[in-house]
Amino acid sequence: MPRTKGDHEARRRDVSEAVWQVMATRGFAGLTLRAVATQLGATTGLLTHYFPTKQALVEYALDLLEQRTLSRPRRQAGKGLAAVRDALLDILPLTPEATDSNRIWVSSWDAALSDPALSTDYARKYAQSRARLSERVAAAQATGELPPGNPEQIAAGAQAFTLGLVVQALFAPAEFPPQRQIELLDAYLATLTSPH
């Protein structure tokens, strides 16, 4: 019996879930056709129907990661400084799902740094994130919750602080549990509100 489009889409969803599970448990370096096939309970031959090369699998995995990251529930952004805080909290590994996503992102940096096309794509993604954060910073400045200054520079510093906190929380989760991450973020934001 020939496969239907629905069967193909269902199989792609199964493959997507297997790719996600491999990345979440083994990191990006553990993403291989064999590992995904094992997770899926299939042969590598079946998997090559969807991903003829490791590069195709990597590209798909990064697209999947971006889709999952973008579709993850977000805090209801308040206004002003609360919106800046909410955006930064959404980056941190405060839940098991956010921890998995962050583990995968951080482990994928090696692949991105060694591939010029991926590196350019990552630079674009982080620049877009800074631009969105910069808009929130400017809004907080307009309400007087943040002092005047270059919103792009403030957003870049806040993004750098938050990504550094992500890395520390991933490597030392006992030292950086969710409550401590929130406390550190709040302390950082307090430094932005004080006059220089």
C-alpha cells in the first residue's frame, strides 16, 4: 500500500521527536544518524530517507530547535522594566523544558562556530534578540524606569549577562537553581536602574 501524505508527515513528526530527545539527552555533539535511528526504533537506512547527510540532519535539528524555542510559552510581557525582565527570564533555564532547550543551544555553538553559514545565522538570531530587547529597554527608558542611555548597548549587556548566567546554570545547576538565577537577574537589573 502506498504511503499517504499524512503518513509521511506523521513519520516526520516522529523523527523530529527523536532528534529532539537525542539532542536533549546527549547534547548536540551526540546528534548522529545512528543515535536518532536508535531513539526512533528504526534503521539508519530509513532515517536517510529524511536526512541523506549528517549536515541535513544538523540543519533540520537547528530549525527544529528554533521552532521549539519560538513556540515555547512566554511570560506575559508587562510594560517598561517588567517587559525587559520577562524577556530575560524567558531565556534562563528555569524549567526542565527551558533547560533542555538551553543545553541544546549551548552544545550547538561548537557546530555554529565551525561552519561559516551557521555562524552567520546564529549572529543574525542573536542580533534579532538584542533588537527586540532594545525596544523594551527604550520603552523602559521612556517611562523613566531606566535612565537615559543607548538602548542597544544596554540590551547587548543584558543579553551577555543572561547568556553567561545560562552557561553557569547548565554547568553548575546545584549552585544556580532557578531561584538563584532570578535573584542574580534582579540584582543585575537593579544596577541598570541606579544612576551612573
